[in-house]
Amino acid sequence: MEEKVILEIVTPYGSILSEDVDEVVASGTEGEFGVLPGHVSFVTTLNIG
């Protein structure tokens, strides 16, 4: 079975997305980052857009 990342997007009003994905690439306030299966959990802020 192929490993997946559980992507959860949460706002102050609640969860808006919960989905299994192969990879996550996003633009954060500290720069662009990617997350692959097996990486550690972390919390960060995202750029708008």
C-alpha cells in the first residue's frame, strides 16, 4: 500500500478539508515547504493566496 499524508486544513471556524494526499507543498511565512509521508508533524502559518 502506498503511503499517504493526511492533509487537514483548519480555520478558526472549523475544519474545511481532510484528505489523504501524496505530498503537500505550500507557501508559509518562513518560505515554501513540502511534506512527504513519514515526516514529523508540525504547525506553521501560511501565506495568503
